[in-house]
Amino acid sequence: MAALLKRLRGERGISQLQLANFAGVNASIVNRAERGRDARLSTWEKLFTGLGWHLLLDATELSEEAADLHLDEALRRRERRREGLCVGKRRF
């Protein structure tokens, strides 16, 4: 995302300071984001909005097997809870 932000800012022909003003953030935030430093999702949204872009986040399941493993684990935990075998939980 950092490289995309930098490229889009360059295409707009604006400075980091100008983007910061458009986005309502400090110029150091723009600099950090473009260098790939840690930034909150809300900050990325402000920066892309400041460039005139709408940021979309999409989550895609990696594999059905992973989902099945998570479901199996959830079912095992539920069964253990029912039997009173969860750590720190006693059933009387």
C-alpha cells in the first residue's frame, strides 16, 4: 500500500505536505506511510481519501481446509466446555 500511495500522490503532482493537509493528518504521517511504516487502517483511509480514492478492504478465505480446521477446533472446545474440561472452568 505504501508504494501505491506514493505512486498515486506522484500522479496527482502534490507534495507530502499537501496530501497531509487534504487528509487532515500531520506531514510526518504521510512520510511514514510512504516508507511502509506502521499505520492504522483509519490513517490509510484518510490518506487515500485525501488523494481522491476510496479505500476498499477485502477478506478472502485462503482455503476450505483452513475453515474446516477452525470449525473442528471450535467444536472440540465446545465439547470440552460441555464436559467441564476447559482450563480454569469447573463444573459442579
